Amino acid sequence: MTSLTTSLRLLTSALAMSFATVPAWTQEAPPVSALTLELNGAQPSDKGCRLTFLVNNNLGADLSKAAFEIALFNEAGVVDRLTVLDFKDLPAGKTKVTRFDLAGTDCAKVSRVLINSATECAGTGIEPNACMRKLKTDTKTGIVFGV
């Protein structure tokens, strides 16, 4: 083996190692397209039960209208009520807090909140099914929440 061949092999190895250590910040992951809905609170109100939601629209476009049909389950796990929650407009990249007072509902008896469907999902460049297909849920309460 000649010294030139050895030098070329060393250079090739050094180059390969330097490319393997490219910083992670140069390999950016694409942003996650999602509509995040968090059940942030459930407190008794003078009308019944007040549900507080934290909503973040990361769909990449403004929603001019977003509404969801939800099912409320009682402590026995039986559907007690179906209702529609209208979140109205949700600007892209914005986090919004929205409250809904559910008349005649006792928060202590709500065991689960199920998102049954999106009754409205509209915005420029938004597919009508995007609100359900890209929905991510979370809860900060003792109530089971999701789809």
C-alpha cells in the first residue's frame, strides 16, 4: 500500500466522520400540523358546569369556524347529553382560552367528555375533515377527555 493510498483513506475517513457530526439544528424537523384541544378545567358555575378549554391552531391556516359535538358521560359511564361547542374563529399559530357553561350539568357527575365529531371546520385552505383528523387532545382535569 502506498502512502498516497493510505493518505486518501485517512482523508476519506476524516470527511465521513465530519459529516456524521453535523449538528442536529441543521436537520430541522417539519412542524407538526395539529389542532390541539385541552380540557383545562371543569368548575361549577351559577348555570351548571363551566368547561374551560385551551385551543391551539397549528394547522397552518386560520379557522374561520370550528365547532365540535361532544358527548358527556355521567358517573355510571352512560351518555347523559350531546351538545355542540362552537369555538368560533381560531387564528393560525394562536392559543385561545374558551369557556362554555353547560346549564343543568353537575361537574362532579361528569366522568368523560368525548369529541363525537366536528360539526364545523372551515378556513381558507383547510380541508373540512382536518379538525378531526389532526385533532390532538389533552386534559388537566380528572375527567377523561378525547376522541
